[in-house]
Amino acid sequence: MLTDRQLFLLQLLVNDYVVSAEPVGSRSIAKRDDVTFSPATIRNELADLEEMGYLEKTHLSSGRVPSEKGYRFYVDHLLAPVMLSDDEIENIRHAYQKKFSETEELIRATAKILSEFTNYTAIMLGPELLEMKLKHIQMVKLNQTQGVLIIVTDTGHVENRTVSLPQTIKAEDVEKIVNILNDKLNMVPLYQLSRRLNTEIASVMRDHVRDYQHVMSLLKDSLMIDDPEQIFFSGKNNMLAQPEFQNADKLLPLFNVLEGKEFVREIMNMSSSGLQIRIGSENKLNGIEDCSLVTTTYSIGGEHLGTVAVIGPKRMAYPRVVTLIDMVSKLLTEHLNKQEHSSQ
């Protein structure tokens, strides 16, 4: 249990580090007008916070920075939404007063607003991607090692995927695979396919299909429908301005992840229940382990339609991001509901 003084110093240190991107020392804290503790007291308290795992040192003689545990505690217990300026609120609301001819245009505009006001990267998942469900699967074996997977969604979207088959697989195995998939995945939303494959599909395949591990691997690679028009990014280059990503060794893996299907699945899996914040290693994908990801949803008539997300460094201005993402998701929902009512 942290004392009130430790809570105050942790919150202060996180806030200072977010702004400066430099380790925070006890001397700089002691110089603040709102701090009345002696330098010795501050040093001792920071040392205790470090020993408890909330802070860490980047170098032996440096100041301290928040650890992932420190950020998590800050987000869970110390985060309070900030007040936006009157000009910021007016500018954001003004952007939604424009008439949008298509939902896609409105979603793109929301991503742009969010990236500009957070200075991070904004991602929007459009409604069609989340609404689309798997209707039917067919697999045709072309030869001993190749087949074609035919995927049909409830919207009539059809994709053909060439897949590599293990040599041990027989025609009857192909039929079993198709029957299992159509039985277990019929009308399942696309964003849930990965989770379903890893749970009930895997257990059934294990009992009924030869070389099921190979089969599961090819299914995981194949059962994701591409719909790039429904994924909108804004402000990718904002990451270039973050000190954490000045090194190409960190920046390139991040950009590669943002372009991948797994990242979209990650956001979809987060978006089932309101505001979500994942910090550092809580993100399971290699390439974003030094990032924080904040997501929430937008809807029509209470029905979840899509996802609003912001990705930035762990040293994210969490209060501002939470305030902004909450505001734009509500304005987007409000605008979409007005469009829905006017079209009826």
C-alpha cells in the first residue's frame, strides 16, 4: 500500500517524464513550488518506489523513469481526465458539423482529428469489418501438396486462398476439415475467428484430423478476410517525433506491425467492452512491446459498430488521450445516429 506522499511523487514523476522524456531526479522534484518535502525525503521515497517496482533507472547515476508496473498503477489509480481548452473543444466540434457524404469519410475525419490532437497514431476500424460474418468454407485439393480454400461471408464477399497441404492429408481429411469449420464457424464474426480456432476448433481437429498442427497453422494464416478499405490510419509519422522511436531498429518493427493482420485482430479483441488500455508487454505482438494502445468503441442505437484506437509510446499522455478518445467516440456515435435517423 502506497502512502499519500508516495502516490503524490509517483504521479508527479510520471507527469514530468511524459513531458520531458528525460529521467526525473530528486533534485528537480525538490525545486518544484508544489513540493514541500526535503531532497533527502524525496530520494528515500523514490528509492522505495523503485524497490517496489514502480520506478526504474536507465543508468546507475541517472534519475528515474516509470516502470510498466508504475504506468499501470498510474492508469488504474491516479489517472484523471484533463480539461481540454475551449478552443480545442470548439475545433473538434466544428469538424463534426461538416456534412459527410459517406460513413467512410466521417471515420477518416475522426482518425485525422484524433491523431492531430494527441500527436500519436490513430486507427479506426470501420463497421463492415466488424459486422462481417463467415458463412461458408470450401476446400478443393488441387494436388498432393496444394489446395484452394474458398471463403464466403454473409455479405457475399468471396476470397480464394491457395494453401499448402501436408503430404499426409487425404481427401477424407479435407472433407472432415471443411465440415468442422462450417459446423463451428458458421455466422461467427470475422474478428472472432482467431480465438475460435485456438479453442474449440483446435480440440476438435486434434481428435479427428491427421497432422492437425500443420492444418491449424495453415488455417490461422488463411482465415482472415482482407478488407483494407475499412481500416483507417492517421498520423503514422507522429511516431517519428517520439524520442523512443528515433532508432530505426524500433521504428521499422512498429510500422511492420501496424501493416499486419495480427494488429487488427489485437484491436478487435480489445474492443469488446468500453475503454481499454494496454501498456508495453501487455501488448502481445512483437514490435509494439514499447507502446501503449488505447481503444474504445462507437455505435449506432447501442449496437457496437467499430473501434477507435490510439497507439503511442509507453510514455503516453494518458489523461489527454483518454479524454480525447472518449470525446471523439461519443461525437462519432452521435453523428452516426443522426445520419441513421435522417435516412429512415
